[in-house]
Amino acid sequence: MRIFTALLLLFAATSWLPARQQVVGTIEKNPGKPLVAVPDFRASGAAAPLIVAFNRTVQADLENSPLINFVAKTRYPVQIPQQPSDLIAGVAPPSARPANPQGNRLTDWGLPPVSANYLGIGYGAEQANLFVVSGWFYTTAANMPGLQQAQIFGKRYTASLDENGAIDAGHRYAADILAQFGGKSLVGTRIVFVSDRSGSKEIWVMNWDGTDQRQITKFGSISTFPSASPDGRLVAFTTYASGYPSIQMFSLDTFRKLPFYNQRASMNAFVTFTPDSKRIIFSSTAGGGPAQLYTANIDGSGLRPITHSGAIEVEAKINPKTGNDLVDVSGRSGLPQIYRMNIEGADVQRLSAGTGEATNPSWSPDGAHIAFAWTKGFEPGNYNIFVMDVVSQQTVQLTTNEGRNENPCWSPDGAQIVYASKRGRQSQIWVMNADGTGKHALTQTGNNEKPFWVNAEK
């Protein structure tokens, strides 16, 4: 009974989140970003009903990107080109310019009301029982001597002849557009999360865009706090299936359990992987007293302690850029706060202010920022997502007046953050741009929480 009570206190404590830095405001969307127009593609044959899913996917990916501003389709001209032969090179002479550009000239798309810097066009068709899309991308700059010089790329996208194939092709076309502005494709990445939709809290996985949601575990118990190896092959999580919190390791290739030795302790939990995916750091009560940080091989062997603080130490996250330092959530100053230390547990520094509760730290891929949940800021008493510059310890608030928001995790490209948001009775998985814009839900069924973004398998 004492163990159960202690675990309840521990897991309650791991909903914390602080910050020593000053709240400097929300990040504004940059109006100077490139303006991109992509009219709806059309398609023939069996591809015709599927092109709707393709168009919807392209628009969503571009609208939700922090790299560009997507031009609303209500501003597009009457004539919509579908292929290069539909376009006319050059600028219409002033005497021939209508009040509203017709759209057959590439430069029409650079004039008001569209005023786009770039244009994407294309069409779809069925070929050999496959969904095939031809897509092009152009600059609308008037100083280009011809269409060939204005074309940035032209590619063919082949996929299965079904809605999933159309969605996949849409993601790839949008990714190629965003790559022109420094974007990295998230296609192939996944999100592991906790869901109770099957009757108990189990570990689930879905594609980065919320599609193909699948259950990994079927313990009929509480499984929670998933994390994944940087190579995208392993998922680790905490489960009560054995009666006390212990670590399970699963393959993301086969969804099968892998060997892991749990120390004899009332709790082993909260795994984080080293950047090379060969070792882990986790919390354990193996030494007696409050949970401390330990390091081990990915099968649980080679255990040795890192911290000896005498206070609860949980939620360690290793800096993915350096591999030499980590952040964790500690009770050493009273309320849960975020601390930084080197990989051996030395050079300890408190990052959070000590006001409120600070928890759920997550490193950005560049190792310069952490996202975390905090009960202070512009909505005291409720958990919201903040981003901290680790060097300056300045913070920016990304959520406010949007329910209870926790467990942020960065996308592998650093452009988005996935998190859990409870708005009403249920918690769902949401995603937003790293500047707080483009928020949208990825799940709708049951309670869903504690997401972790998984790299594409290396």
C-alpha cells in the first residue's frame, strides 16, 4: 500500500512544469515569408475521386508549415493551369492586362489579388492500376525569360490507387515544395502515444499526420510515458502490467516485445535514449529512497547511477545534439522544476524559475531549446506549453486559454511540436508549428496523451 501511494505521488508529481525565465510573449507569424499558391489538381478515370484527398493533403501541409504563407484559393484567377502547356511565358503588355488576371500567364499569379511568389500546378491520372500525379513548381517572378527558367521542379508521384495512396502522394508533393525553403520531409516519421480507447491505457502509434492509428500493446493495464530510440527502431515505455511501474521495450518494426532486465525496485520508468540509440537513462528506486537517474544498456544491463540528490529525479531527456548533457524534472527544490546537468550528473543548474510546476521537458533537434509544460505564465494554475532558449532562459508561451496542455515533443525537423490537450472531458493529441501557429488535432477517439515523435527508421 505504501508503494502504491508513493507511486501515485510520483506520477502526480510528473505533471509539473516551471520556468525561471521571463515570459516575453507569443511568436508572431512572419508576414515576410514566401507566398505560395497551389490550385486544386484535377484527375481522370479512377484517380478522379481520389484527387480530393490529394488536394486536401497538399493544402493542409502547406497551410500548417511555418516556412511559407499559403495563398487562399478564393483569391485565385478564373483560369487554372494544370500543366506547363497551359501557361504562357512573359508579362502581358499594360494595354492587354485585365483588371483581374486570367491565370494563363505565369506572371498573372504574381499580380494582385493573388500576389504569389510561387505557383504549383499539376494533374492526376490512373496508370497501370496506380495513382499517378504529375506536379510542377514555378517562380512567378516577372524577370524570368521563359517558362523553363521559371520552373523549379517537375516530378511524377506514384502511389497505390486508393485514398491512402493519394494522401501519401500529396504529402510528398508538399514536402518537395517545402524543401525549396529549407523544410525537411516528415513522411516516414511516426508518433507513439497513450490511448484508452480499447478500455485501458495502452501504447499506440500513428503516422505523423494522424493516419493509420494502431495499437501496440494489449496488456489490459496502465502503460504510459512512451519514448523512442533516435534510429526509429525501438519504443520504450512504463507499464503497470506486472503490478508496479516497470520498463518494456518493443520493436517498432515488428511490434514485438524485446528483452529488458528491470532492476528489483518499486519503480523503473521514464526512458530516454542516447543519440546513438545504444544506451538509455531512466528513473529507478533501485537504490532505495526517491527515484534517481540511472544509465544502462538498451537491454537493462550495465546499470550504474547518475544522480544522488535525495529528491525525486524523473523525465530525463538527453540533448540530441551533443549527447553530453540532459534535462530532467527534479523535486530537489520543492515543487517539480526542470534542471540541466551533464551526462554524469554533475554541473547541475536549475533552468526553471522555481515558481509553479514545471515538467515534461523536450529538447529541440538543434539542442538549443526545450519545450515544456508550466503552470505559470498568462494562465496561472493551468498547464500550458512553453519554449525556452536554454542559453538565455527566455521563454515564449505557445498555448493559452485552450484547456490543459502537456507533454510537448518536437518533430524531427524542429518545425512542429506535438502535445496533449484536454479541452473538456477528453484529452487529444494536437500538433502545432514551433511558433504556436497551425494548431490542429490528430486524434478524436477516446483519451489520448503523452505523444512522442519518432524519427523515420535509419
